[in-house]
Amino acid sequence: MKQHITFYLIILFLFAQNKTFSQTAISTENIRKHVTYLASDKLKGRGTGTKEERKAAKYIAKQFKQAGLQPKGDNGTWYHEFSFKKSSDPHGNVAADAPQVQSRNVVAYLDNGAPYTIVIGAHYDHLGLGHDRNSLEANSAGKIHNGADDNASGVSGVLELARYFAKNDVKEQHNFLFLCFSGEELGLMGSKKFTETPGIDLAKVNFMINMDMIGRLNDEKRIMVGGVGTAPEFVPLINSIKSGLTVKQDSAGIGPSDHTSFYLKNIPVLFFFTGQHSDYHKPSDDIEKVNFNGVKEVLDYAARMIESLDKKPKLAFQQTKSRQEDTPRFKVTLGIMPDYTYEGEGVHVDGVTDGKPASIAGVQKGDVILGLGEHPVNDMQGYMKALGAFKKGDSTQLKVKRGGETKVLPVTFQ
């Protein structure tokens, strides 16, 4: 009888251990659940300030509450409310009589009684029904832009990391602030407004991690981590972590997502991104194209980085040179979607827009641009500099590599 009791206790212990592990490990099923809801047609693309976006905010707050986090918004709520005037100008200018948009960020806090805080964020808004002229598909007004990768994938990451750090039975040496921003697609409005009236002392924020479009990890498992130059500890740490991911590092603290707002407050930032694709800002960015197992890999990697940084003293902030500083303005475009995670020479084409110069010239997805006229294209910086040498109506030759063959294609800028 004693042996039976001992055996029963061992089984009970193993079950309890397995239950604890299942509660705290990053869950592909949870990721799928979050993306499926946030990118469903009933939320109509989560346009900033819409009632459907409010439903998304309510869902996010519910997940934070279930994880056992504290609300850290206005007046003890989950929401940081803000408003702004919406531009109706294609160049982003705001008229004096522009409509006022009311929206909200969703804010949750894990209080570990620590002196410093780690911020983990992602934007939850998207393009709605495509009425703000930021869709890249022609005649898309009225079509639902579900934004499964952009950025339901990143929000699922915030929710899973929130659950992970709240339920892992480890008391980290930092507090955590989990943020889901609105208004990103209209100019980083939510993160700008939050850093203006944060509700916490930003001087006590150690670093900020931003996840935007982490849902398309490809077969080569390439991911870009931006902001690595904003603290001296970032690059050595990234180089030391063993994983199945191929990590492309970018030093700039300024980029086209919400980490920029924190960098501009002298906070070290990291930006996780699995790359552009041909569905970017189109109605075709849908649930069935998300690599849920890939999102889990990215989050496992992010969690390991956070756990390592949690053990270190407060990071020293470093200013970085932005990509735009030595890149000329250009008045023309080829109409391609570059693969920003590409490591080789040239610019890898991840998508081609119909009716644009590249499409008319015969450029195909998978081509690698090596030159534009007399200008060599060794990387994205070289590509943008080359574009700066041309104006509308100019014709030149485009040098591309397709498979093992090099082609020269005539191209005219519109």
C-alpha cells in the first residue's frame, strides 16, 4: 500500500509540474486564438477610433486581466485615452478644421517591486476599410484590411509574453509594462501620446521592446532586430544567444514603428520584425498566411533576451544614426517590396506592385536588384541613394539577378 501511495504522489507531482509548464510556456494555440480574433472580419480591420477597434481594445484588456496583471491606464482603468487631429492630406499635413479622432492605448503592469521597468509593446490598430489612402492595393476603399501580420501578430506576442512573465513563478528583477498602441498607422500617434503623458516615470524604464509584423517567419527563419545600437549590451547579447533564427541586426533607434517614440525619450529600444511581404497594407494580409509556429519561435527568442537583460544593471542609452540621415529624398519609386531581412548583396524583391515601373519592366518576386543605371546597388542604403538620382519621366536600365542569371531590364519612372 505504501508503494502505491508513493507511486501516486510521484504521478501527482509530475502532473503538477507539467501543468505549471503548460501554463507558462509560450503557446502556439494562444497565439492562434489572439490573431484569429483580432484579424477577423467582424473587427473590420481595427481602424483607429472605430467601434471595432474598441472591441479589440476590450479583448486585449480582458487577456491582461486573465493573466493577473494590474490596469495602468487613466484613473485605474486599462486604457490610456488620447485624441489627435486626423490628416486628410496625402502629404500628412493637418488642416485647422481636420476631424478629431478619439482613441486609446491598452496598458497593463506587472509589479515586481523593482526599481526599473521593462516595456513590451505592439500596435493593435490597422487600416480598417482602407479609407485613409494608406492601402497599397488599388481601389481598396471599402475592403476589410484585417492586418493579421500587421499587427495582430505583434499583439499576440505582447499578450503571450505578458502571460509568460506573469505566470512563470519567477520574480524578475524588473517590473513590466505591457502596452498595445492605437494610431500607429496614422503616424505613431498612440506611442507618441503615451510618452508625452506616460503615467510612469520614463527615467525608470530600462528598455523598450517593440514587435511589429512578426507573423511571417520564412523557411530560412530570418528575423530583423532593430535598435541594437541604442545600448552597448545589445549586440554582444544577441551574438551570444543560440537559436534556430538567422538574426539581421540594425543599429538605428528610429524606424517606422512605435519604438521610435521611446528612443526619442532616450530609452534603449529593440524592434522585432520578420520582414515585408506582398500582402503588406493590403486586404490580403489574412490569418491563413500567418506562421503561428514562427511567432512562437520569435517569442521564445525574445523571452530569452529579456531574461538575460533582466539580470543586468540598468542599460546605458546610446544615440544612433538613423537610416534617413545620409539618404537623399527621392521623387520616384520602382514599386517593389524589399526584403529587409535579406543578408546578401543587393536588394531582394519580396513583392512587385502591378502597374508600377518595376512591374512594367518585368521585375519578378525573388529577383535581386544589383544596379540602377550607373549606380551600383549593394544594399538598401545604396538602393535609396540610387533612386535619389532620378526624377519622373527618366529612363534607365535595371540590373537584376534571377536565379543564376543576370538580366538588364529597361525601366521608366512614372
